[in-house]
Amino acid sequence: MKIYMFGGSFDPPHLAHIEMVNRLVDDCDKFFIFPAKQSPNKVNETMATSDQRLQMCVYAFGEISPKIEVSNFELNASSPSYTINTVRWILNQSPECDLSVILGEDQGNLLATWYEFEALQKVVSFICFSRNHFTFNPKIRLEYIDDFNYDISSSEFRNELNNNAEKAMALLPSNVFNYILENKLYSC
């Protein structure tokens, strides 16, 4: 069984996140989305609550494919959210699976600094969406997705929301944008 996992703050989930999932979902049997309680590399950056980010992920990813499961595992775990703990949870449920961690170029550059990285790279492979195809350690099982031309970030959305709502709206699926407006997130 091939399983993909994609974790992040998702504060909020945007069109680049969705495109990453769309490009890969047909290649796996199960695709987990894990909103992080606290990303170790993004201390004090989370703005929406855990429940709000979970709901936005359900809106963003839930209708793409029945293979997708938006999980609250990391939200219910102790902070911060270390990938190795989530990987162990998946492997406990599916010990014979072929597990890949999906990540963007920003995290690809930091991969060797991840908590228990040596143990992690023994049990998973990594699929990295890259705009620049950065140079990386060849000993790491890392598959590049090169033709990814989405220059979007959640922080960019939050900055634009109160300055240029039309531009901000173009960065998110409409149901996530509407949820943000209805719940007055990010000072809108």
C-alpha cells in the first residue's frame, strides 16, 4: 500500500497546497493531510485555532478524492508536531506500507535539520515540490517535482487579506476564503 502524508500549519491552506495534492493523489492508495499543532520550524506563527485550521483543511482537501483523510492526529499530540511521531503512528497502523512525506521547497531546504531525521529517512521517502531544484544531499531519497510554479504562501495571504482582498481571494479556494470571512480570521 502506498501512503502519502502532507503536514503543515495550513494557516490557511492555499491553492499551492491543493495543487500539490492534486498532482499526487492518483499515485497513492491513501493520502493523509496533517495540520500541525505547532510546526517546529514555525514557532509562534500560527494564527487560526487548531479547530479552525482543521476545518479549513477539510474544506480545501476533502472533496478532491476519497483517498484523502484530513487527520487531527498532530493537533491532538503534544507540541511541537514532529514528523517522525506521525510516521510512527502511520507505520503502526500499516507496517508494510510504502510511505512518502510530501513537502515544499521551504521544508526541503531544512530537511536535514528535522527532529530525528536519520531515523525518518530510513522509513520514508520524500517528494519535494521545487521551483528552483535546489542542491541537496544525494543520500536522501528525495524525488523532485520540478514544474511547480506556484509562488504562494499562507503568510502572503494573511498580509494581503486586509490590503487587497481581491488578490487574497485568488490565493485560496472559495470555500476556505468564505470560512475565513465568516469567522473573521486574520483580522478581516
